[in-house]
Amino acid sequence: MTILHINPSPAGPGVSSRPGRAVFCLMLCLIFCLGTTKAFATEPFTIAKPFGPSGTDLDPAKGSNGWYASEAGITETLFALDFNMNLIPWLARGFNNLSPVSWEIRLRDNVFFHNGLPMTPQAVKICLERLINENSDGFNKRIQGLLDIKTITIKNPQTLIIETLHPNAGFIYNLSSPETGIIDLSGNTLAGTGPFQLKKVVPNEKTVVTAFHRYWNGTPKLAQAELYVIKSPVSRMLAFESGKIDIATNFPELDALRLMKQDNGVKTRIKHRPTARLCFFFVRVKDGPLADPNLRKALNYAIDRNRILASVLGGIGAEIGASVFPKVMPWCNTALSAYAYSPEKAAALLDAAGAKDLDGDGIREINGKPLHLEMWTYENRAALKPTLELIKSQLLMVGIDTGIRVTKKGSPINQAMKQGRVHLNLQMWNTAPQGDPDAFLSDVFMTHARSNVMGYANPKLDQLLQAAKTCFDQKERTRLYNQAQQIIHDENPVIVLFHKSMVTAISGKVKGYRIHPAEKYLLTPNIGKE
């Protein structure tokens, strides 16, 4: 049984001239824009981003380090996602699905760690096993659940056999998760396989990397790069405009518009592209007023998403969503349509639910009490607070009173929602970090799932998601996930607002930068500076 079979050869000097190998090498270069030309410059290259490591240890198994190490081009995974969110082989050169629980993975030749040692099946085996071993200092509970590995055996000098505890059609996708970055564990320093090697980490300040000249897929164009952690969007903007930063990610949308209007493309370019990061409401459906599906649908019609995009995100910071997955993702159900703004439809649905303004004060009553909803969000995503404030005014227009609260982090809101104290919980999540639909859907919408803070239960959806996870026929799996997305769209246990775009300011001298929808690839070998 095989759902994808890719058998490329290694790229680089001495590669065979056979057509299949040449085509695959070309594919890799086109997908990730990785070149083999001489470095542009030796001066430091600077990137500013809002998040970064809080310690000096960048072990990808720990905390968010996998994301930071992947962004910095230090670590790589067996499989990756291309710029259209399709799965591709990376440190692996292909795989066979031998059975619903057995996978053969063939490793790429001539891959070296930053300490000069070759990547071997034994090194990969040790790296993956520590993630799932509860007695290991690299144990990662999330990855243990994601991979569900039973055994890893070495078949031959370049092949592993991985057996899982349960069937999972998305297993190979999960091997693209940054926490599974392959590193050598024989030494005391972090040794990945990426185009850049770690030089220094200053916690909460910057990560410095230098070019790795034995990189398997070409020589990096930069000799050195510095990735600065600048949490404040305004501070990132000022640092960029002062000329201290070459690339500033998560750039404030309104400032990006200002720079675009200046029409100085020689000095500055603004790039923006929708990502898999979804801005949405968790909706408390277990009890309270939003247990009524008419009320939930009324909220959808009462929210003017176009106005949010224009006012909060400058018209470039997001794309209105219908599915929980963005259109760039192959699994998105593109037949779904976003709820159009219609206060009239919202009012009719509220009337049908028995929510009417009986005393003329502008607020509807239901069951003898004012219709009041508690809406909470958190502060470390700049667009959330103004989005919530704008929605508050839009809901008031149809007679719904709301209270809003902004916390430092999102987890306290989830706990409060589980307790029934929050009706609408505004969050911004990457719904497809591995490119496969199962993780987000199963974790949020299945009855009793870990992140099902809404109290939502739909036995039909549970059955669909379980069937899709264990379906190895790609067309049938797509059909099942399309059905699941349709149910979510109709029943509204979450309210989809928009898919956040990455907005990035780039110096005119920078070459080769692209925005990846999964947000986990940032510094690539092809980025250079004239």
C-alpha cells in the first residue's frame, strides 16, 4: 500500500545525469529556491521577528526551539512542505507505506551534520527515539502523541522501518514537524544538517548563525545572519526604517501600506501572503446562549469581516476565510463560502431564537435577561485586540451586549471557557503546521479532545475524522475531510474570521526571500544581499 513514492537522488556535486535524478534536483531548487552560487556578502545580514529562544539551548525537541532552529536554517526534518503546502522529501529521499502501521523511509546520501559527521540511519533512529522515550531529556509529549511510534529498525545503511501503534495516513506529514529536526547527539554542541550552523544565542535578544559549507543542497549565499527578537511591532518597524534590519517579519500592516505608497521600491519592498494561521472564535456551545445554533449563525452574519481587514489589517494583512484551512492548502474545501455581512439576516435569526429588544434599550433580551456575551482574547498577537473591539461594536448594532477582556496568554482563556465563563474566545492558531488536516481537526473538534474547549460533540464528525485519519486512499481522504469542514462551517463550534497573512518588509538589496505559508522556514540558502 503506497500513498506517495518519491525516490530522488542526492543533490550536489557528482550527481548522476539520469533524467529522474536531474528532474528531482531541479524540483528542489524551484521549491525552496536554494542555490549553489558564491555568497553575496560577508557583512552581517539582519532579520527581526517577534518571537525567539528564551534560553541558550536550541535543542529542537524542547519547547518552541524546533521552530526557532528551523526558521534559522539550523535544523531540517525528514520531510518538508513546499511553498504550496505539498509534502516533499527532504533529509529523506522517499518512502513506502508497507502497511497501515509500517513505513519504509529511505535517507538521503551525503548529508553531514555541522560537526562533520555523516547523517546515518542510526543517528536518525536515536534522534527520533528520544522524542518518544519518557525517560529521555529530549522527550516531547506532543510529538509522542503525533508520531505514535512503536518501533524503529534499521533495514540497511540508508533505510529505516518505522512501525506505529495505530494506523495514521498522515504519519509522514508529521515527520515535517520542526520538533523532529534531525541533530547529532554524540557531542555537546547543537549539530543540525541545515544550511546554517549555530554560532551564538543571546536569550530573548538574538540568534547568530554562519554558513555551513558542506550543506547537502548547495552553498548558502550568506556568510552570516543575525535573527533579532523584537516583540513590539512598532520597534520592528523603527529598526527596519532606520536601516538596521534587512528583513522585518510580522510588519505592522498600516506602516506597510505607508511604505508601499511611498513608491520607493528600490529601497523597500513589502511582501504579504496568507498563511495557515487562522483567526477564529472558539464558541461555547455546550451551554449558555450560544448553545442555540441560530444564535451562532447570527453572529457570523453580524460580523463585517471586510471592515476588519480594511480597518485593522490595512487590506493586506489577511484573507477572509470560510474553511478552517487556507486556500493555499491542498486540503481546503474550496466549495465553502464565507459568511457574508448581513445585519438583516442576523436580526432575523436572533428573532427566531427568541432574542428580542422588549424594553427598547437597544439590547435584546432572551429568557428574560439581556443577551450578554463575554469575549476574551490575549495580547501577544497585535491584531487580536482591535479585532475584538471592532466586533464588539458590530454585535451591538444587532442588539448583542458584550464584555471584552485581554489577557497576557491564551491558555487562561481556554480554562475559563471550559468553566463556562467565556462565550467567545478569540485566538490565532496555525491550523496546519505539518500540512496534514488531522492534527487540528482531531485536537479541536472531536468529543473530549484536548483543545475542545467549546464543549462541542458531534458523533458523525467524530466518525468522519477517525475514518479520514486511517484512510490511505488520497481521494477518499479528501472527500472525508471536505465533509468534516462542511459540518464545522454549518454548525459553527468555531467562527472563522480570516487567515492571517505574513507581512514582511524587505530591504531593496535583499534577494531570494519568500514567505512560506507554514511559517517555519525563514532563512534559506538562497537569501542573499547585494
